[in-house]
Amino acid sequence: MWYSIELLRTLAWLAVVVVLLAVFFRKPLARLVERIAFFSSPFISFRAFGQAVCEEREENHPPVASSPSQPFEDRPWNTFWLGHDMMWTVDVLLREAPKKHIQHGLRCCLRNLRAVGLGDSVQYNSIRQYLDEVTSMAERDLDRDTRLSFAQRTSNVLLEVGQKAKEHQTRIDSV
């Protein structure tokens, strides 16, 4: 019986300490929580955008080797990463990630478009235009409708690039 009273007293002090910490350290704790990229428990799990260690900045990428004579020629990895980066950028737009993530995704798309030989294509110019538009906008101007528009336009470019890649495929067995 006495231990249940002690347990309640301990829990009450714990609650007081947590409330005081939350009140006095609200801003530092909020910044700490913003940096959480993934959280999982038996009851809830979520992912949030944050600067992950594995994400490299554009300036850390090696320069693109000379473009192939034909689009997509001997560039399967660049083709894969082009599709990945375009889909990632659409995902970032739809999940309302910060502007810097959108810019990073668009820069990666441009790099891989050059690498697969589409550096002078309509698709390259479209992505370049989207990057210029995003760069010129303030973070607060990237509202839901604007992000949805950019996501749709980027998806359309992805479909066009996919069609071009399909046209240039060789050595494909029919299924």
C-alpha cells in the first residue's frame, strides 16, 4: 500500500519536471524535434524531411562525363537515377518539404539529364525553368497549389523522359 503512494508521488514529480522542461526549453526542444527524420513506436510511426547524412549536395558530385552520342546510350545508372530523382522531387513537393530540398532534387535531375544526353532537350529546359521559378520564390509562396502544380509538371516531364528512354532501348526481350 505504501509503495503505491510512493509510486504516485514519483510519477507526479516526473510530470512536474517534464512540464517545467517543456516550458523553459520549448524552443531548443522544438528545434531538436524538427531534426528528427524518422520516428516509430508500437502505436505510431512517421517520417519527416530533414538533412540526412546520405544526401549529398550538388557541389559534391563529380562532373558529368561527356554526353553519349545517342540519348541513354550506355548510361543505365544515370537513367535510373534520373527517374529516381524526378520521383523524389515530386515526393518532396507533395510532402511540403523545405525549398532547399526541392532545389536539390531539381539540380540532381538536371545533372542526370545532361549525363544521359538530354542536356539540350525540351525536358532539360523545362526542369531548368522549374528550378529558376522555385529559386525566385519565397518559401511562403510555395503553397499547396503551387507545389501541386510543380509536382504535376515534373511528373509530365518524367513521363516524357520515360517515353524517350523507351524509344532508345535496345536488346530488350519481349515479355
